[in-house]
Amino acid sequence: MEVSPGNNTNKLASVLWDPYTYGGDKGKKIGAELLSQYISGYNTTITVQAHEKSVPAVPFIGRFLSQFPIERPMPHMSTPKKPDDGSDPSNPDPDDDGRSHFIRGTTMHLITSTAVFTLASPFRSTTMYITSMDATAYYEGHTAGKIVYDLPFAVPPGLSESPRLPVDWSFGSLGYEAIKRALGGQLKLSAFAYVGVRIGEWREDIWFKDGKIGANVRL
């Protein structure tokens, strides 16, 4: 790579994600925490810092550059945009925070106690797999139901739907009563989940939090 004085744009570099090899158990935990916050829409930052082996043939350059770490905010996930529903752009949806969300919505079926999620993958050509899920849904802080699922399913690029996932309703709770009252309509739910993910041979357990999930309630 040729680096000239001033701005150097369109320089290609490859990145190896391997926190365990370079940081051991502590690095793996930090890596999982970074991914969890990132997919949950948190404002995350990373610090890029050179080291002695950054320029293998000239190690003193790496040591010198290591004195100047660069901290940058991570860009938000680039996921498919919601289709235009014809709404007035001068009167935007107050619940739209302008960010990309991994879970775009869900349809809950009361009789079969199942839920189907609409998922937005941040990848353009790579299929991700959800290998396990332990999730709890809330309505205004009150537990509505829980999903525990350990059968892998694919999340292809773009928008896709999950299989029907079994829901253990919190009968008698304020959250479940709110869902019943929304039958035939929609309400906003929040969710917290521990999720196992796989991409190729890489696996990780992360957490996910989202406070604005549109849920359609059907029989």
C-alpha cells in the first residue's frame, strides 16, 4: 500500500476478527460485549493503535505510531430500509430513531403461542445463523412472554422471516393483558435476549436489546 502525505482515500485493508488469539478469555469477552452493544444500536467506539509488528520490516515505525491511537465511532448497521408507506415526510413517525434495527417487527399468534420475527441482516452476501435464543418480551417494563429456542435457523442477506418460534406467555401479567387487548392490531414491545450466532465456522454468544419492536397480534 502506498501512503502519501494528506488524505489517503480508497485504500483497501483486510481486518482479522480474532479476539481470543490476541486477547485470550478477556479479549473474547470484550469482543462479545462490543458486538452485543453494536447490534443493539448503542453508540460504540473503537480505538485503532499501531504496534511493533504493524510494519514488520520496520518495527520502529510501528512503535512510533503506537503513540498516536485513533478513536472512531463505529457506523450504525447498514440494513435494508423500511419501504415507503406514503406517509408525510414533514410528519415523521415519532418512534423512528433513524437507526437500523436487526428486528424489524413480529407477528404474535395467541392460539398457537408462537411468534414470527422479521429480521434485517446487516450483511450483503453472507448468511448468518441463529443457533440458540433465550428471549423475553416486555410491554412498558412488564413481562409479556418468553422464547427459548435451540434449533438453528438461517438469516440470509436482506429482510427475512424467522420460523414460528414457541412463546411461553406470562399469563396474568400486565404485559400479557396488553397483548390480548391489542388483538387484531399492533403495540410496541421491548425485548432482551441472549443469542447464539454462527457465520461460517465462527460462533459467538451475544446479548441483544431493542426497545421499539412493532408487534402485530393475531389469533
